[in-house]
Amino acid sequence: AQKITQTQPGMFVQEKEAVTLDCTYDTSDPSYGLFWYKQPSSGEMIFLIYQGSYDQQNATEGRYSLNFQKARKSANLVISASQLGDSAMYFCAMRVNLGGSTLGRLYFGRGTQLTVWP
Amino acid sequence: DSGVTQTPKHLITATGQRVTLRCSPRSGDLSVYWYQQSLDQGLQFLIQYYNGEERAKGNILERFSAQQFPDLHSELNLSSLELGDSALYFCASSSRDSNYGYTFGSGTRLTVV
């Protein structure tokens, strides 16, 4: 069975500091993708970053990086230089690439509410 | 604009009623996914369609049904509504060509009173 665990219901960080949001996953499939989404209070789901299970290097997208530790089955999101606009709910998600297909559904964690204070 | 259009954005209806949520996927995307987000259940996968055919089914109640039409838009039908069906319903679309091409719509917020 596939499972995503986010153990931090809430996190607080001061503006301009870095913050790490934790995510662990469980799957027995060797091919999968890991995603992070941001959901501000307005409700939309914003894609942040993606990591494939066979990717050798950690993914980076601007201020976002994904600390991928395959043996530990963790995929933590690191946000550098936090901004007030980063305050939102953050979801970790996984897709299993059954038969090599990248069209599988996403499994989501429960999310982490990040609050950035001045 | 993400490219995925969901209508309506808000819906308030009474218990026992039936509603239809509509989703137009991003141009070129053949796969459509429906998710339900509620405070107690989190983000739950409901159902997936690919080019008009049901591809995967998740935690979708028997009172709920969906379909994808030849023009690739999809509709999620919710019937005999209960208070607990109040949630944010997301549609997302994807294509084979994109490794991480899930595009989410802005959601339909359903309130059952």
C-alpha cells in the first residue's frame, strides 16, 4: 500500500530564515514520483517541485529544494529565505508509476501549515 | 489561470439534493482526476478518467458518479447529499508527455446545509 506521512501539523519560521517540512513515504514499487504542493488560504493547489525515484540529484526550483533520501524513504521540502507569502498549507504527494505510466493518481499527506512571521 | 477550469466555484445546496460539478482539462490532457478535500479526511482521491474511460477508482461513494465526455470535459455528480459531503472538490488533469504535469483547477467549494 502507498502512504505519505507528514508529521508536522504546523511549523513556524521567521522571515528570511530557511525551513524544512518533513515527508516520509511508503511504497514497494521501484518507480515513483514525489511532489510538493502549496495551498494558500485561497484554496488553489500550486505545484512546487518534483523528484523522480531514479533521479540521482535532489530537485531544486528557485527557493525550493527537495532533500531526497531514498533509503530512508524521505522527501523533505526545504524553503530557503522564507517570505511572508510562503505562509500556506504544504502537501507532499506521491505517484506510483505502474507499468511505467506517469498517469497514476496522487497519494497525499495530511499537510503542514507553515506560518512565516516578520 | 492554470488551464483547468472548474465550475461552479461555490455551491450551496440542501441535504438530499443532487449537484453536478464540471471540469474542463488543460488543452491536450486526456486524463482527469477528481479529489475531495475535507478537514477530517484530507485530500481523498475519488476517480480518474482517461480519454473517456474510467481508469482508476478511489474512495468514491455509491451516491457519487462521474463521466468524461468526448470533448474530454468531465462531470462529477453528487446525489442524496449529506452534511458530510461539504468539501472542496478538485479536478486535475495530466498527460503522458509530462513527467509531473498534474494541473489542478481552482476547485468547487460545496456546502450542504
